[in-house]
Amino acid sequence: MIAMYPSFVMDCPDAGVLARFYAEILGWKVEARDGWADIKPEDGGNCISFQQVENFKPPSWPGQDVPQQMHLDVMVRDLDEAEAEVLKLGATKPEHQPGTTFRVLQDPAGHPFCLCVD
């Protein structure tokens, strides 16, 4: 084994805004500094980082003019309740929904992410 655990970094137009969005969904804490932010669970496990980039272009999901390159799956107990909560936090819901056991939404920077039931 080479690494202890992975860290995930997302490019975005505003690192603090996107970190607060995902921290609110996951119940994690935010550590932000100029152009960079991390969110971490209270137990100090893996983190997700956000890197502010100039001229950010959001993915064009479901098209591939600007590919999504990655997305997060967030496991939830109830799709309807979780969807309502993330929409209040600033997510948007694209018209195209390819499945019934998950919902595709987009974060405030335009990255697709899925709410999934186990």
C-alpha cells in the first residue's frame, strides 16, 4: 500500500461557496483560506478539497461538450427529502434524470452529483 487514504479536489469558481455547500450536505466542518477550502468530518477522516480557478467552465451534463470528469454519489435515506434540502442549499435539478433509484443534481458551480438510496 502506497497511500493512507485518497483526497478529492474539485475545481470551482469560488472555493468557499462550494465547500460550504457540500459541508452542509454532509455535516462536515469547513477550513477555508484564499482560493482553497477543505471539508472534513468531525472524526478527521478523508477530506474533500476545493480549488478556485479562473475562467472555470462547468460540466455540460448530460452532454459532453465540457465533460463532467467526475461526480460524487451521496447516499441518502429518502430521495425526496434529500432533494428538497440540497435544492434549498443552492443545488439545481436538470430535467434529464436517467434513473429511479438516484437523482442527478448540480452543485452551485455546475458539477453533477447524485443522491442515491442504498
